[in-house]
Amino acid sequence: MSAQLPANLSEETVREISDARDEPEWLLEARLEALEALDTLELPDVIQTPGRRWTNLEALDFESLVDPLNQSDETTREAPDDVVVLPFTEALDEYGDLIEERFGSVLDLETNYLTALSAALFTTGTFIYVPEDVNAEDVKIRAEMNSRSLFSHTLVVTEKSSSVTILEGTESGDADVEGERYFSNLVEIDAGENSYVQYGSLQNLDEDTYTYSLKRGDAGTYSTINWIEGNLGSRLTRSDIETELNGDASETKIVGAFFGHNDQHLDVNARVWHKAENTTADLVTRGVLDDHARSVYEGVQDVGRDAWSTNSYQRENTLMLSDESEADASPKLIINNHDTEASHAATVGQVDKEDLFYMVSRSIPEETARNMLVEGFFVPVLEEIEVDEFREDLEELIAARLD
């Protein structure tokens, strides 16, 4: 089912956004093509069973959520001198040809209604370029959302034998915005031969916000794309992390953590396509739900016919702290090549009563014991996070949620 086009969205609106940013003609045309496609595109696919859609994106009122000409954010960017990290508007002046070549090459801007909407309207985002043989760490992007709606697009390009670690944090600012809000975040990574990219994203927006993100990577020969995704904020979160392993001996790891409470709804998805030989993927997700929170998880490992000697693993675990919370998981294997080693697993359960009883019987207060067990539940995911700062930030947010 497609969404209804907001009345305040028109070609004139898109041209006004582009003109205000002094964009080249090719980017305006890309925006207008995305705008035109909205009439025919569907909302993102959601898992459904007879009589029930696990996530109801049709309920989003884009007429009231989208305010395209009043987008506002405060974003800071930090990076070493040998890496290019620029807002899109500045990057277009110096790297326009490279951006034109790679923009929308990894992530199809017309994947669905929400990606096209974001491509037509984005006003913030970052271009990251890592030249050949450069090894970079500590690229940091901190964004505050200060408007009713905000659309962001990030493009990462790494050349041969380079490496980079990127940490992205998104939260609500102090702007006086009443009512519900909408945040969209598209990220595409083009990883060159033998390059390494680690992209960590921590979303902690306020619970009046609806969030959609699609992050997609194209891994070349011998390259690695690792994702770390933490979701603790927003009322409804739809998060898609995807990697195409297009180069021989390429690798990816997708590490996810979420913690929902109140009436939060989290729809998190991890997908990998093995398209070359000797590729490896590891998908690890852990989440906790309290109160009336609900989670939906889909993990897909798709092994192509030519993907000889594939290794692909997936595991997802959800811990429920209340009887009113709900969790659904749908791990999937699609294997078209017999030379494959793959596995997938998903579990949903509550705090182990025997463990809780043991700790309480040793004079640990019940609430403290429960919190310790929850923190321990996240340890397998936290151990997968190699970036100390990101791991510590996530641990602090989990501890604050437990308090």
C-alpha cells in the first residue's frame, strides 16, 4: 500500500530546497525523479501474518509530520586531516564529480516511498571520502534534530587499501517543537578494494519522533563493512541495515542492540547478499523490551549461485521484562549454492527466574539483580563492539534506561 502524498510537497518545494543550497542540476534532477516516483512507490515491506501487519507504517500521517521547508539541525563533524568529512553542500563544490558518480549507486533512491521521500527532501548529511592507503579513525558525526521533520543523506567512499571508523549519534535538540516528529536517515557506503569501514550509529531521539533509516553497503574485493546499530529512542523505529558482498573474500558484520519501553515499537532488520566467492557475514542482534514495548526483527542471509565457499551466521535474542511486551522474529536463509556453511537462530524469553532467585538469595535487591541480568544479557553484543567510545555510550544509555 502506498502512502498519500503530503499536500505541501510539490516540484516547487523541491526546487526551493535545491536552490537554497545552490545545488548542481544533476542533483536537482535526482530529487525531482524521486518526487515523481512517489506516486507509484509502496511503503517498505513489513512482515505480516494472516490478519495482522507486524508494523503499521500506513498509520503515519505524513501530512502533519513532513514540513519540508522548515528543516533544522545542529550537526558537528570531527575527523583527522587526511580524511574528507564535509556537509553535502560544501562537498559538492570540491568533489561534485565523485559525488555525482556515487550518489545513489549503492542505495536505490526509489527503493520505496520513504527512501524517495528522503531523496527528494534531504537538507542535511555528510560526505566522507577516504583516499587510497589512508588509515583513519575517530570520524565523529553528532546531530541534533531541531524541527518537525528532518531528512539526512550520508555517502561514504573509501578507496583501495584504506580504512575508516565512523561514529554517528542522533538525538533531539532543545528546539520548541510540539507534537509528533519524523526523522529519516539514509546512508550508503561504497567500499573499495581491500578497504575497511566500520560505521556505528546510535539513535536516541525523543519518543514523539517516528524514525526511518536505511543503511546499505557495497563491499568490493577483500573489503570489509561492519555496522553497529543502537536504537533506544523514538516512538516507532524502522531500521534496515544491508550489505551486498560483491567482491571475492569480502566480509560484513552487523551488530545491533535495542531497548524499548513504554509503548515504543522497534522494527529492526539485517540483510546480507552473498554474491561473490569466499564471503563471510555475521549478524548479531540483542534487544530488551519493557512495559508495552514491541519489537519486530527480520534477518536475511541470501547466498547467490556463484557465491562459492560462503560462511554466514545469524543470531537474534530478545529479553522481555514485562508480560505486556511483545516480540516477533523472522530469521531467514536463502541458499542457492551448496558450498555454504550457514546458520540462523532467534530466541524470545524472560529473565531467568532461577538466576534471579539465586542473586536475591545472596542479599542482592531484586531490582538490582534484574538490572544486573539485563546488563549481562547485552554483553555478547557489547563484546562485538571494538570502538570503546561507542560501547561506553551504549552502556550508559542502557544503564539510564534501567534506572
